[in-house]
Amino acid sequence: MLQQMLKASRQAQKTLALSPANKRNQILETMASLLAERREMILAANRKDIERAIDLSPALMKRLELTEAQLMRLIDGIHVVIRQPDPLGQGEGQRRLPNGLTIEAVHVPLGVIGLIFESRPGVAIEATALIIKSGNAVILRGGHEAMESIRVIVDCWQDAVTLSGFDKELVQAILDPDRQYVTDLMHLNGLDLLIPRGGPGLIQKVVKEATVPVIETGVGNCHVYVDNMADVGMAVDIVTNAKVSNPGVCNAAETVLVHRDIAPKFLPALEQHLSSYGVTLHADPLSRHYLSLAVPATEEDFATEYLSLDLAVKIVENIDEAIEHIARYGTKHSEAIVTNDYTRGEYFLNAVDAAVVYWNASTRFTDGYEFGMGGEVGISTQKLHARGPMGLLALTTWKWIAKGHGQIR
Amino acid sequence: MLQQMLKASRQAQKTLALSPANKRNQILETMASLLAERREMILAANRKDIERAIDLSPALMKRLELTEAQLMRLIDGIHVVIRQPDPLGQGEGQRRLPNGLTIEAVHVPLGVIGLIFESRPGVAIEATALIIKSGNAVILRGGHEAMESIRVIVDCWQDAVTLSGFDKELVQAILDPDRQYVTDLMHLNGLDLLIPRGGPGLIQKVVKEATVPVIETGVGNCHVYVDNMADVGMAVDIVTNAKVSNPGVCNAAETVLVHRDIAPKFLPALEQHLSSYGVTLHADPLSRHYLSLAVPATEEDFATEYLSLDLAVKIVENIDEAIEHIARYGTKHSEAIVTNDYTRGEYFLNAVDAAVVYWNASTRFTDGYEFGMGGEVGISTQKLHARGPMGLLALTTWKWIAKGHGQIR
């Protein structure tokens, strides 16, 4: 079945790839209108998913839920994507070789993209908008708990696609809950890219097992380093926001590293603030001197992406110890320093190896919508091809076009 | 042992990554001087390799040989790399978010790169020059038949590196012929990229077995399509050059596809020309009407990268049949059309999915030196991260740098 879907995808994608930007934007405009028109139907389908999902944890339930406010933001995201410059056809590296041959690297779509995600139905809207705008076709596979929501969203996409004069197979979904299809998708010969978007279990499974090209996304064991030259109030606000504003997502902070000279002032203030949100601190022996409610941290704590109201705490001697700790336990996702010292700020930005490095800001901004991309297809934690929130350019490759008049070598 | 090498590499690379372009160029300047100074020593080492390599085929022997002319071209290539703009530190996508946070994607080195190659010792010069200029360290593993040449070249690199004030571990080579080291390199946890450069056997082995990030390079089953609107003389020259100028390399043509209307004029002219070079034509039944010396082609012929003085020939009904044939048998490396018809030329450039697509030129130009990059670390045939000849930018990734003054979400 998947080979049939892929064949239909590729056929539909060929036409899209050669279409001008205004035709691709028309699909997105139509989709934005359909989502607004069919708002009630979409929210009702989502309520059906939620009613059936009685066994889910509160965190998963929160991800499964699609609120009206979220839907409005997703529609807004589509409009942001429409306003982005066309990623296709842009030439780079144009040159005329000494023999008169002209060469140019032209951005072209990747082709057919598979997207495996878990319970968040909004992914089927935000990722698909980027995929279509960049001239690609998509095969979606969402978590079975979100099936009703996904079905309605994919219907909207297929209507938007056909109303704009393209084949509906540009957007297809595997709605059969049989898990064999996930395995088949990971081995679907000819698929140009497979993106897993979800928890660490899903991502590691796909990265290890897939034989098609994959981009690793999303596992975030993120740190905030509070330097002794930090403003204590700012540091408390940043750590609090990075921990509590949405603890279940990959850009939430999991460990705070504290310069020993600022610990006596900073840690009690932090504890007071975080305890009101119900956060449990897992602290190393040194920092427990300044914390009354913390539990002892083990090596395991520093290696864990909690995704919950837990935060590991460690006192460091200096900025280099913080950087070493991050190199050892981090997942190259998002890392932050809070300091008012210029040299230390620049040093941290240069020395830390991660997709996004922050100076005096919360790690929570690592997000395609926040970055002005209108959304993201995932947050890449690898170094090749794409890094950080994946927008339109991450969904393209290029082709060298060489034009001559009989040149030989 | 490899973990120790990697650790030393990473340490040396950290300093290089933060060094300005003139310091990195100084290493290359010094290397170019040392290669010229030690020319005799290098050529003598290469002669020693050749004397020992009594069992090699003539094609392999040709690859192993490093002539003085090639060495001069490699030195010239280093100077071209020096003149290339610095790929590091360039910011892209700068923007100030509505909340005042500024973000910017800054190009940074990949880190430590492994390069597995076969008998061509020049690879240790051209690829390393690009790797160093882009702020990376390298672990080289060449074919054991080229060991003497590689040893002398790596000595030059280490001298160039230390004379420029960096740690010699920036350039390391595995000189022990034990094949276990190749396997170990493919599983060297923490290696940022492994590039296989050689024949299809090596490349497929690395792509399949490696657990570190790999870029697939170089297998080229390349086609020239001769349209009925082609200039016959130009078409004969292009096909001849693409086949005979260096049959053992990946950008050589392996099949010529001929529009049926031009076959009666083109094929006899081609046969006359190619027979003087000793090329054997493997032709489909239709084209054998116009060829007196050809042997019958089987399905197998169209799927084969000959890398020898053999050429498959097939008559097609029209340009679409040519494009379909290329989609079926091609390896997405280099594909060419010869035509004077504007619409067909543009159509072919758009419709064919390959790293480089040529209009009225030989496929032999797919080469980093020809493309003005000063050389290449390999020719990528995949779509992710790099496509075609890999120059400086292919050896970088980027890091998002976000600067704020206390922004939270």
C-alpha cells in the first residue's frame, strides 16, 4: 500500500514542484479559509478523540487537545508561511567558468516527505503548510489517539489542494492504526526524507531503524547557566519561564547550573519562586546548603529530560565547568547563559555546541513560530542539513544547472 | 586507539574553530610551500608505492600515480581554496523578534571529519585543504597501497599546522593497514561526519554499516541525451569527451540516449569517432541498425557504471522517454542533454533529478576544481546537506545565536 501512496505522491509532487509560488500560496490561502470555516467540525472531531482517550496521562491529554486559540494560532501560522519568500528557484553560487560554462545551484524541493508524529493534531497543519509551500508532497502518520482530528484536517488539506487545481495525493495520511505501517514507512524505498516528531522513544526508534534519510529532532536536555555576573531577578525569571511555562516540551530547561559566587543569593530566591509552581528541585550536595526543600540529585538526574515539574541544580566553579557539563549531558538543543558580562556572554555563545544558544533569554523560544518561520516541521538536533527549527529552506535541496554551448574537458 | 585520536582531534579543532580566517589560510599557505619544497620527496614516496603495487589493474595504477603535473594542480587548488571567502562566522536569517530578541544563524565548522579513500593520494591534499579552511579537523584513512605517499603528505600537513601555531592533531591519519580500523571509524561515536570517497563497493559498505553521520558520494551512472534538435558535431564531441577523457571516474558518461529522428545521422558518426578510441558500444536492437561494430545491450548494461571504455546506446521515442530512462537507471549524479531547442533544454534541466544537469556540455565538469571550489571532499549524490561537488560550505553547519535582555515566553 505504501508504495502505491508514494507513487501517487511523487506524481502529484512533480506538478507542484514546477508550479509558481502564487499557485502554492493559493493552496495555503484556501486551507486557512477552510480551517476557519470548518472550525466547529475540527474541534468536535478533537473532542471525540479526547473522549476516547481515557487512559492518557494529563501531559499527553494536553498535547492531544486542540483548543480554539491554538487553531487560530495555526491559521495565523499559515499566513506567516504565505508571506515567507519562496524558497524554490533561488539561485546561489552563480558563476561563469573560464571556458564560458555557466553554473548555478538552484533550490528545488526534496520530493516526498514522511512525517511520523504522536498526539498533537496541530502538527498536521503547521508541518504540512511548510511542506507544501516548499513544493513537496507529504505522507502523514499520526498517533492513533488523534485519528479523528487528523482525518478532518487531512480532508481540509485535500479539499484545499484540489480547489487549487492540484492532485489530492499531495497530502496523504496513513489512518490505519496497524503499527506495521510505521515500520514500512521507515523502510519505504524512494521516500526522500522521514521526520519523526514526538518523544525520545519514537525518535530513537526511527533514527536507529530507518533505512530512508532521516533528520533527528527534538530531544532537549536543556540548561540555563547562571553566571556570577547575572542579574538575580532576571535569572530567576528566565529559569522559571524555561521550566514552568510548558514543562512537557523539548525546549523546556531541565538543569540549572549556578556559579558558586552567586549561589547564596540566587538559589534561595529561585526556590521560593519555583516552589509556588510546585517544582521539585534535584540538587547536588553544594547547592543543598542554600535550598531547604530540594531532594538529592544523582548522576541520573543530570542526564534526564524530565519533561515535568522537576529541575536539576548544580553549583559550578566557573563558566568552563558549566560548558563542560553541557557538553557532557546536553543534547545540542537549546542552551542559555544569564550574565551581564560581555566577554563571558560571547565566550559561552561561541563555545557551546547546540542548535540554539541564548544569552539572557529563556530557552523556550526555540520554536519555528517564535522564530518567524510560521511554524516548523521539527527541531533538528543534528548538524547535517538542518539545525534548530526546520522551516522552508530545510525542506529543499538544490540542483546545479550548467549551461554551455558545446564545452568539453 | 581511535577514541584517543578523536579526543586529540576535538581538542585541536576547538582552537581552529575560533581562529580568524587569516590564521587558517596561513596553514594552507605553508602547506602549499612545503609541497613545492618537498616535491621530490613526495614523488619518490609515490614511486615506492607504485613499485610495490605490482598486482594492481592499470586503472587502479593510474589512480595511485601522483604525477608532477597533478601535484602542481593540487598546489594551485590550495591557492584557490585560500582565495575563497571564509565560510565561518557568516550570519544568515538575522532578525529581531517582536519582543526584541535578536536571532541569527551563524556558520560554524562541523567538528571532526573522517575521510575514507582508496588509492588516490591527492585526496589527502585537496580534501584536507577544504576541511582545514572550514575550521574542521580530519582523520584520514587511505588505501594501504598509497601508504608511503599518504605518510609524506600527512607529515607536510602536520608541519604546516605546527608552523602556523596549531596542534598537529588537526590532521591525523590511520596508517596501520589493519582493516578493523575502517570498521572502527564507521562506528566512532562522536565523529561529526564520515565521507567515503572511492568505488561503489566502499561507498555502499560505509553507507550501510556506519552508525556515524555519512554523506553518500560518487557513484555515477551518467547519461547524455542527444535530442533530434542537437548539432550532430557538438553531440559527437560531448559524448566522446564524456566517455573517453577519463573513463575511470564517476562523472564519465555510461549511456547515450538518442532521439530516433537523429539516430541515422548521429550514430554512424559517433561510432566512427569512438572506435578510434577503442570504445565498445553496447546497443539496443533499434540502434544496432545504424551501428556496424556494436554488441547487443542487455538490461544489465543500462544499470552498469562501466568505468571503462564501454558505452551503452539506446534509441528513445522522445525526450520524456529519455527522462524516464534516467529516472530509472541514473544515480542522480550528472546528466546531460544536447539540443538547440530552448524549450526542450529548459524542460530537461527542470525535470531531471540529479546533482548536476548539463545543457550542451560534457558531464565531466562535475568536479570541485572545475566548479571553482579549489577541489572537493567528494561529490554528494544525496539530497540532504550537500549536493554535487562538496566545497567549503558543505563542511559547515550553523548555530542559532539569540541575544536578549531577559526575554521570557
